[in-house]
Amino acid sequence: MNDLQNRLESSFHARGLMKTLGARLLSITDGEVQIELPFSPDLTQGLGYLHAGVVTSLVDTACGYAALTRAPEGHTVVSVEFKTNFVRPAVGERFVAIGRLETAGRMLSVCRGEVLAYSGDSVKTVALMQATMANVPG
């Protein structure tokens, strides 16, 4: 897993959007990736919640990297479809997106993801995602 972990970490650090958002890779295991984002008022929508676009970007990225843990050698992944359910307002001090690989195929992988909001001792799920990733050479 060390070579894969190094490759995923290098790839993540090269992602401009994640850098712009201030996200960091929290953990990589076989079939699961976690990404952390501290709250920033610069990333909110009109009511002060973390913007849905930010939430979706985090969990899509976590799902993509989870799929990448089992992608064929010499391949990367791209999102081909996802569905996000926002189950409560994204309010918290920090957020963790967790992507989990459900099934890895030769061409497509299916992942599920969630975004957790942390405030003090409280942890609440704010979004759920199902995503399909395509393996592409590169």
C-alpha cells in the first residue's frame, strides 16, 4: 500500500481545487479515503452553511480516490455519475468526506460517500453520495 499511498498523496497535492479549498488528505486505506476540510466563511452560501458545491467536491474527490485504490495499473479515474443527498445543513468546525469503494470493475467502479460535520463533541452526517467512476488510461 506504500507505493499506492505515495502515488495518491502526490496526486492529491497536485489538485488545484483541493488546495484552493484548504482540504487535506486524512487517510488512505484499501477502498477508503478520507479528506478533511476546516470550516471557512469564504466557502459558505447565503445562509452561512458550507456551500453544496464544496460539499459535493469533497465527497466526489474522496470517492474518486477510493476507487483509485483499486484501479488497474496505469489507470486513473474520472466521475461519470453521482447523486448527492444533503440530509442537513453543512454547519460545523470541520468536515470529513469519506469515500468507500463498493465494487471495482474492469471499466467502472461504484462508490458511496458521506460528509460528516464536526462541532465540539458533536458529529453529524450532512451529505450522502453514490458515485460511479470510470477507469481511464493515464
